[in-house]
Amino acid sequence: MTGIPSQTFLPAAELARLRTASLEPFNRLALLADACRLNALSAIKRAGSGHPGSCLSAMDILCYLYFLEMNTLTVGLGSPHRDAYFSSKGHDVPALYAVLVAAGILPEEQLLRLRRLGGLPGHPEVTVPGIEANSGSLGMGISRARGMAWAKRLLGHGGRVFVLTGDGELQVGQNWEAMQAAAHQKLGNLYVLVDHNK
């Protein structure tokens, strides 16, 4: 990360311009993902610690979900019918923060203070707007997502639940038990994504 100057950061106004650029949707998403990668890496560099590899590998997935697939930005964070996303691995949260800045949910100043007082925490915290779940031990995310999807169905709320898990996490048996339970409950509103970054 020594090749990235600490002052390199694309401001929220430029990200908003990229979001509305008249390009083919997947080209626009690829460009936006690269811009968010730059911001996530810059935040990690400024913080002096973080997990850049995990952030880089998750970014295309995050941009696709937030800016093309999920209804979250359309219906709003306060709607019980919103789609929910969270990462089971959690340490890729600077990538999510960068996307939330691009979406206009978080102010860029907070991302610039990643892992610092008054900034954003290094792992997901539900006190941050747009964060649906704290991360815990690796391998617990699918269980949490299954519970969220089940609760949405029981309460009659619309919206889907997306959870991103790392390929290494799939070695944890709890994930497989959660997926078996989700299949048994026929939870059609649960989507498990695997970041197979090797």
C-alpha cells in the first residue's frame, strides 16, 4: 500500500457523478467499484491498519448489490421492507463504508477517520447508519442472516437478506447447519454470497 498517496481520495460529489454517469450499467458499476476501492484503500492507509485484500475482493459484489440489485437506497434505511446486507467476515467493512459514502449515507469525513476517535470503527457496529449487524466470530454470519430472513417473513415484512461470507468461513459447521435450517424453512428471501478470493 506504499504506492497510494495518503491524500488520494475521491470526494462524495465525484462519486455521485459516477453513480449517474450515462454508461452501460455494468461499466458504470465497474468504474464506481474502482473509485470505492481507492477510497477504502486510502482510508486503510490513513488508519495505518486494516484488511485491504478482503475489501478489494468484496467491492464488485457490494456495488452490484447497492446500486443495482437491492431496494435499500430506494425505500430507505428506515423501511422494514428494505433489503438488508451485511458481511459475515466483517473485517471488509471499509469497503462497505466506501459504498455507503458513495450512496450518500455516510459523510466522507467519517471514512477519512477510519479507526480513529470520531470516525468509523474497524469492524461493523450497528450504531453506524447502514450497518445491519455487528460482526462476531467468523462462521456465524449465515446463522444471523437466516434469523433476519425468518423474522422478516414472520413479521410480514418485505425485503431480502444478503450475507457475504468468505470462502474460508465455509469450513465452520455452523454455516452448513444454518443453510440446512434455511432450506427446511424454505426461506426464499435469504441470499448467501461467497467471496472466493483464494
